[in-house]
Amino acid sequence: DAKTTQPPSMDCAEGRAANLPCNHSTISGNEYVYWYRQIHSQGPQYIIHGLKNNETNEMASLIITEDRKSSTLILPHATLRDTAVYYCIVRIYNDMRFGAGTRLTVKP
Amino acid sequence: GAGVSQSPSNKVTEKGKDVELRCDPISGHTALYWYRQSLGQGLEFLIYFQGNSAPDKSGLPSDRFSAERTGGSVSTLTIQRTQQEDSAVYLCASSLSGASGYTFGSGTRLTVV
């Protein structure tokens, strides 16, 4: 069981922020939220992860609600190259199971 | 090397033959996963290694599948008596132990004919 729920697909206009939601209502206190993406025909790529606090890196921002039951991955200025399947995963230590993810299509 | 290396990148084999897929993780990474991804599908967990601990084999689909990790580094995934439904991309990922992110290899595309 992936323990997460994501919309199957989303569209975003190039240059706009892409906000990808994820529900993880059964998350436990010591489980982290991870985001990966997979561009067609490539292996998944790590994006960001967090436990309780919001996180930001050069790729994206991760906003985790106070109750930790949901999170949002934000790509601040989406480009065509951000078109991919985005996976939200909750895990403790090294149990990492992927769900179906969200297919994000960035349109010109 | 700088990344996770998998070999071969492509493998075509006849039904019933055995195949070995290799994964070279990033040096110093103690955790290693194998996944497979069938065409148009998500990632299916196969097996997980962490240091010297017993591997988590709960994702292996049948006893035709096995994996080893020698010396805590290189891992080999073996599929015996291959079937057409084994055709998929087999992905390996490694990580430092703990909560760090995983780095994936480019995968081995296995085609059973």
C-alpha cells in the first residue's frame, strides 16, 4: 500500500507555479514525506522531502499541513521540461513504496 | 562513479532462459532497492538491502526471482526461467542509510521473447 492519494493528472501553463497535492491521512509521527518525479523513459529523480516543517531547495518547495495529513509540492516556475509523473511517498527509514503518482503536463 | 550504474541497459532473452541484472550503487551508499516498471505502469517494489541486515524480499513476485548484494556494494538480480510477463524495466536505487533521498539508475530494459 502506497499510503498516499494523488490526482491522476494535472495541467499547468509554462511559467506558472505548479501545485501538486498529496493526501496522506494515515501518516505516522516518524514518517517522512518524499517527492520524486519520473520523466518519460528515465529513472525516478529525487526532488525533496520533509517531516514537519516546510522545505525548499533549488528544485521545489514542500508545504506540509500542520496535522501532516496532506502536503503540496510547488514548482515555482514550471517549464516544459517539468512534464513528468510526480510521486508522493510517505516512509519511515527505508520502506519506500510508489503509488500511481500525478502526471503533470506543462503546456506552452 | 557519480551515479547508480546498471547493466546491461537492454537485454533481450528467450523465454525459459535465466538472466542476471547488475546494479553498482553510489560508493558508500548502504541502502539499495530494486524495482520493476512494466510499460505504462508504476514502480513495483521488489527487494531492499540495508547494510548487513537481512534483505526485505517481500516484493519478489515468485521464487524465480532472487537478488544478492556482495560486500555491501554491487547487487545482482537474477530471474530464472524467464517468462514474457517478466518483460519490464528493472530499476535500482541507492541511498545513504536513514532519511536521505534515493538516487536511481537508468534501468535495464528486459524483453522476453
